[in-house]
Amino acid sequence: MSDTVLSPGDAPPGRLAVRKTYKLYIGGAFPRSESGRSYVVTDHKGGFLANAALASRKDARDAVVAARKAFAGWSAATAYNRGQVLYRVAELLEGRRAQFTAEVRAAEGLGARQAEAVVDAAIDRWVWYAGWADKIAQVRGASNPVAGPFFNFSLPEPTGVVAVIAPEASSLLGFVSVVAPAVVTGNTVVVLASERYPLPAVSLTEVLATSDVPGGVINVLTGRTAEVAPWLASHMDVNAIDLTGAPDSLADDLAVAAAENLKRVLRPAVEDGAAEDWTQPPGLKRMLAYLETKTVWHPTGT
Amino acid sequence: MSAPVDIRAGAGSSLREFLHGLPGVDQVGAEARAAMLASRSIKTTAKQWALDMAISMIDLTTLEGQDTPGKVRAICAKAKRPDPADPTAPQVAAVCVYPDLAHLAAAEVKGTGIHVASVATAFPSGRTSVEVKLADAKYAIEAGADEVDMVIDRGAFLAGDYQLVYDEIAAVREVVEDAAHLKVILETGELVTLDNVRRASWLAMLAGADFIKTSTGKVSPAATLPVTLVMLEAVRDFRATHGRQVGVKPAGGIRTAKDAIRYLVLVNETAGEDWLDPDWFRIGASSLLNDLLMQRTKLATGRYSGPDYFTLD
Amino acid sequence: MGKFEYAPAPESRSIVSLRESYGLFINGEFASSADGRAFKTISPATEEVLAEVAEAGPVDVDRAVAAARRAYERTWSVLPAKERGKYLFRIARIIQERSRELAVLESLDNGKPIRESRDVDIPLVAAHFFYHAGWADKLEYAGYGPAPRPLGVAGQVIPWNFPLLMLAWKIAPALACGNTVVLKPAETTPLTALTFAEICQQADLPPGVVNILTGAGDTGKALVTHPGIDKVAFTGSTEVGKEIARECAPTRKKVTLELGGKAANIVFEDAPVDQAVEGIVNGIFFNQGHVCCAGSRLLVQESVYEQVLASLQRRLATLRLGDPLDKNTDVGAINSAAQLARIRELSEVGEAEGAQRWSPPCELPVKGFWFPPTVFTGVSQAHRIAREEIFGPVLSVLTFRTPAEAVEKANNTPYGLSAGVWSDKGSRILWMASRLRAGVVWANTFNKFDPSSPFGGYKESGYGREGGRHGLEAYLDV
């Protein structure tokens, strides 16, 4: 933000910055919270950055509806098509490297080079996942040699609507690392961005809106984790939940609530307090967590 | 299948549509059902009943180029008295011979109630003119056969000329009239698929068959449980929609009592007990009879028997 | 009296030598429970007491988990993988050698027909051990990275419907991957699990690798909530599955659940009718309908409804219900008085809700727990018998008009374990298969199982898969 706080007696600034309004991203559109609320997002030094929308349970509900609506089309798209769509997002991100570097710096307080490295890693991660779209079925599928005259094959299928509690500390790289693996295989997501550092995620939604990602495939809410997450965890039309960004004690409660409709629950592998190292190769775990294996039998005869 | 289709109007295409419109048969499923029924355990009193019933359903067969009057006399004697040591053993249902020996067979079994089945229509290949086939059938009737086992034209069937196959059966039916009952041999080993077996069964029944028969015994595979299953389903469904009962005869490859009993179980649990009668179910066999007699003896005496105690023919 | 009456063809019981009482199997030995509690297991066909079985309490659970932990750390995780595999091969072989005995014992304790335990259950049990024995030293090729590690100690709770088979589904992959186990068989069917323990002894399996704790709900709960286990595997009702998911949520335990179902068996107008009817019968009456993946909802295309129903009713008249040990029995006993009560209750609900009830004429034995094969027609989605799992030989028949409608109705349930599709048209089969939200889709067949074929549910039918390469994931730290 090219904005400085003026003290009395200072010379007036050059040009006044036109500040961005940070809204929710639901169903491909940018609504404010239906509650009308917002909250102050500060930089790493505590200075004012922006007012972000403070999502309510109704926003969460609407986001789930949008995600469910988008699921049929997104999961029925060819894998090739999904890969292309995701790759395009990476192209647009690349074009906005400078913007995102500045956002990440302001949010997390990283140095210039560090922030650049984070943005580069985020873009590369997006590209990596895009390339998985048309391969995961081969790695995860199988033709099973059953002991009888049957053709039998297993294929991975997306589980449906995935709620994601994005990592608290890693506002862009961490965000990308939890969202991309869910959607590349055909799931749709409702993501609750980092409570403390939501802005890079919201800027990312601008990229999504101008790429070919269909509305509703990725929905982003900003607000209080403890307030919104329980509504997602207990929602009966959500098929899976990623608890990465939830503190341990909250995560326990969320996992219990998730059991009501037996959501597939992904809990961070690391112990309480320690942050996941997002620079490490992610492996397949986050994609597999939201895939169902379907096995089909058919007799082979004349 | 809803109302009976009148396909005698001669339009070959409606016959084809009907036959191709019959439900398909899943081979794996049909084989599994046949195998499950073959695992039924038929013991003691049930076995006794089944052995006697099987004997009474046999068409004792000799269909060899080298058949002589002597051979035919021998099997007729066996047909009348399968087990010389045991007069309680039932008679068989029929003897089955080539038409030029039917006259002799008829004389031998006269008055016993045993039928004389003669093959006809250029058995076993069926590859000759219609005129020759009809003459063959007529010859069999005049020789005294009261059952005619005809073969269908498999070539025509596989070429899709169902109308020709139908017309030939109908023509033989006409020649045979009420003098004999008509068994139509489908030669399922050459039709190969169970879908074809179903279609050929329906075609034969619509054309007037009294019995549908699996095989000539000259081609392998001959009778099998899955094929017979499909044929039993066909006669069951045909009676339900057309009101006429048609019999089934598996022939060839049925050698042991165990096999025969499996066929009876198949009949019992597929078409039902109305078919558990020599008038509606026959088994075309030759060496089977002795195995049935051996099993029968074992049940009666408790001892395993041996071939020396049963006549070759 | 029919023309062709099948005489009794009993499988001899003498191949089984039942003990009067059985202990818990902990650390390679049988011992009574710490507090001496025990319970009886009966034959559901005759209500005779078969044996007395120890009831494991918290102290026993502690002991068993400790034994499994010791065996894991000192022996099983240290043993070279190929040696682990060889133990499993030995076990598979002994199961084959004792297969007739195991089949008879299973039928006695569970009530299922001997033909099924002999021809389906026990052969699959052996096959599962053979299949997984071969994976033990090939895990690096399974798609989980170059050196996937086991989890540690697995606590496993299994149901009564396929007692030894469910044990095989749990123990074989767990051991192949290098874990040790504590398994609790269902309280009404402990005997084949205890015989399996004997087989482990015969195979010289190191003590503590497999532990069998007999008991009821309390024992199971103590086991899955025990802090000393790393992995929970449960097969049973959705209700209990949710409880377990809740209990384990605050822990680091890995959980897999295989729960209930209300599968749609979909018959199209171009189905191979006779085989479809077999598939319907197999789908709901195999194992007396005590199958989580049972085809309990028949969705038949309205244009062929009359024909299919008539064929089905005709076919049901040939089902033979009676003594499970008779080789010709098709339908055996209901596993317990409790289960029978539940089936009866839901059947009454079906009638009360206006569906029409039909059963073929069926003579029920006087002693034991029996329920005739039953078909409800005129059922719609809103009826309880179309939504709730009955877990008995009760079929609900609904109709549909188009493939899209069939998919919609089939998927309109919180469950998602299995589905059946019958049609002669390949493109339609694949179209349906891709849209049915079920972990197993049987096309022109039903109730087929194989150790290489992954099995498990979508939605409230549970999560995780058993069998195949995919099933290994549940027992690896990946």
C-alpha cells in the first residue's frame, strides 16, 4: 500500500491511493457478508491494512450451496479440461507476481526476496497440481485381477464439497497448498482464509474470477475461524473437511462435529503449534484425502 | 414377452425382430446359476427317486454308421430290461435310431410302451435340399417311428435366415402331423452363444416343435447344464405366454448318474415339476444307463458295483 | 409334497470338536478373563448352547494391547518383510487344510447355510491371506512411496455377518503391512475367531502379533478408545461408526470404517432377465440379507415391472429355508433374537406405511430365529423401509422411468456402499456406473468379492477401503 500515516506538519503525500475493498468470493461473485460486518486486518507491525469481510454462518451456508451447485459440472469436466483451467490460473498469477509479493510482504512482514520466493513457490505449486489432473486416475486407479470371469477396475472419484480451514501463518503458499489438491481432482471447496492474513487469498480470488474457473468451484470466506469453522464442520452437505488452519483444541471439536455425517477429515500431520513446512514437496496425501475409490465389476462373456 | 407374436404371416423381418428382441442371456450369470444348481446334494430317498426317473427318461441311442440289425436288437432288449438281475428297474422312454433301422426297432419294442425315435432331415448335418429332408422325415414315419428327431439348418440360422429355418421346421411338422411327436435338434454346440440358444428355442417352438433338443451328439460340446438351463427357461416362458407345453431333451455327453441327477435338479428348479416326466423331459444317452443302474444297485445293496454286472447292451 | 423332494443332506458336525469353554487369546496363549466373566454363544438355528466364551474386561484389553505393542516393537516390525509374508502364507495354507471344519463351525455359530460358508466365506478367507501374504515384501511398489511404514498396533472390531471373512479382511492387511493387532469378534459369533487363534499357534506366529478378545459392546469400546493403539478399524452399524469417529476425533488414531448401506439394485428393461432375477435374489437373500452391501432396494424400470416381479416371485418359491447344515439350504437362520426383532419391527412398519408384503410359502422351524424371504412392493423413497437398513431378507421394490431418474433415486440416501446395474447395453452400464455414488458398482452381477478388489463406502457408509492396493493405505503411515 503506497500509503503513509501523516503526522502534523508533514508535507502532503503525492497521490492518494485508492484502497481495495476486500469482499467474500462466493459462486463466482464478490458479495459482502450478509451480516454487513467487517474486521480490521493489520500488517505484521499492527498497522491498518484493510477491512476484510467478517463472514457469518449464513455466508458459509451460501458458500456450501454454491460449491454443491458447481460440483456436478466441475467433476464431470474432463481431467484435461481441469488441468488447463488450473494452469491458466498459474499464468495469471505469474503476471501478477509483483502484486502478490507486495501483498505477502505487507501481511506477513517478509523481506522482499523471501516474499518473492514464497510467491514463486505458490505459482510453481499451482502448476504442479495442474499437471496432476489427468494423471491421478492412473496412479490411483487399478485393474484388479479378481479370481473369476470379470473385468474389475477401481477409479478415484472426487468426494464432493470440501471445507478447508486454510493455514493461519502462510497466507499464500499455504493457501494454495490446501486448495489446489482438492479442486484439481474435481472437488469444489469452501475455504476459510487465514484469520490474521486473509488478504493475499482474497486477491487470489480476483485471479480466479478472471480465469476460467467456473463460479462456485472455489469459494473463499474471510472471518473468525472459531466462529465460522464449526458451521462448516457440522454442515451435513459437506463431504470432507481440512482442519489444517484450526488450532488443536478447536480441531478436536470440529472433528467430533464432522463425525455426524462421517465427513472425511484431514488433520495436519504436525504436532500442536508447529507450522507445516509448505516449501516441502507435498506428496499425494492432500489429493488422496478427498478421493473416493469406486470399484466396478462386469462379467466377461459372450 | 407380452402377447404372442404371430409371425406365421411370413414377414421374415418381424420374426427376426421378435427373436432379436428376446432378453439377452448373460453367460457368466447363467453358468453360475447352473453351477449352483449342480451343487445340490441329492441323497437317499431323493437319489432313489431321481435315479429311477432318470432311467425312465432315457432315449437309449445308437446312431453309428456301423449300426446293424443285431446292434439294434441288442439295444431294444436293453431298453425293455435294463438290468437283467433286477426286474424292478424301470424301462427307458425310447430307443433312438437312424430311419433305416426304425422299422426293426419298432417291431422289437412293440407293445412295451417304449417309443421309437428316429432321427431325420439329413441328420446330423442337415446339409441337403428341403425335398430330401422332408422325404427323410416321411420315411421315418412310414418305418414306424412315433417320434422324429429333426435337425435345424444351423448355417441358415447363423446367416440370419430365420424364416428359412422356421419354414423347414413347419414343413416337417406338417409331414409328421399326428403320427409322431417332433423333436427339433438345435445343435447348440454350433450355435455357441446362449443368446442363440434362446432364439433357436423360441423359433423352434413357434414353428411347432413338441420337444427342443440340444444336440446330435456328433459335435462337441453337446449337452451342457447352462445350455439346458436356457432351454428350460424358454419352454417355461413359452408355456406362460402361448399356453402350450414343450419338452426338453439334452443329448450327448451325459455319462454319469451324477450328471443325470444334476439335469433333473435343473428341471425341478427352472421349468418346474410339470416337466419332471418322460413325456416332457428326455435324456439322449447310451452309456449313462449303466451308470444309473450301478448307482441304483449301490443304493439298494450298500455295495459299490462293477461293470461286469451290467450288460454292455 | 413336491414331486422331487430333496432328502436331508446334512454336513456332518463331527468334524468340529467344540470345547466347553474358550479363553481370550493374548500373547499367544488362551487365558480366562481377569475377572472371570464369560458368556455363552448359541446356535441361532436351534438355540442350543455351543460353548462358553470369556468376556474381556478393561484389564484384559490393557494386557492385549501391551502384548501387541511388545510384539510390534520387538518382533514384527523388525522382522524382514519377506518373513512376515511367509507367516501369512502358512496361515493361508492351514486355513485351506481346515476349511471344512471352519465352514461347519461358521454355519453353526452364525446360522448361515453350509453351502455359503463352504463355497464363499472360507475360500475367500484363505484367498485374503494368500493375497496379502504376497504384499508384505512389495510395499514399496504399492504407490505409497519408497518405504511406507506400518502404524503400530491396530484395534479391530468386526461384525457377526461374515465372522471369519471379516477377520481376514482386518488381520491380513494389517499384518502384511507390519502392524500387530487386537481384534474383537462379534459377541454372537466368536468361535471361528478363536479357532483362527489356534491356527496362529499352529503357524508358530510370534506371540502378541495377533490377539483375540471376545466380548460385547463394552469390550469393543474399551478397545477402540484405548490410548495404546494407533489405528482403529471398525465394521458395523453406521450409528456405532459415528460414535467411534467422535471418540477418536481428538486423538491421532487413524480410523477406517465400513458401515451400513441401502443399495439400489437397478434393473433396466433390456436386462438379461433371468440372470437379473438371480442377481436380485442373490443381492438380498444371500446370507439372509445380513450384508452391508445387500441390494435391498430393487429399482426396476416401470416398463418391465410386471414381468420382473412375476419372475422374481416364481424364483423365490424355489428358495429352501432351513437347517444351515443341510447342503441344500439356501436361506439359513437370522443371527440373533435381537436382529429378528428388528427385522420384524421394520417389516411391520412397511405394512403400516402402505406397502404390500409378500413371501413365498415357507415352513419355519419351531426353534431358532427365522424370517421368510419377504418382498415389499408399492414402496416409494419416502417409506422407512426404503431408507433404513433392515439387515435381513427383506426387499423393497420401487420403480423408475429413465436412467437419470434411476441414478437420482439410487443416490438419494445418506448411504453409499454399493449398487447394482442390469442392462445389456455397455454404454448405459458405464454411464450409470460413473454416476452412482457408491464404492462398489456391480454391473450384470452382484455380491462379488475378491481380495484384490477394493471395498468400502461413500458418505455414511464409511470411509477407507479394504482389499487391493488401495486397502493397504489403512495400515500404513501415509
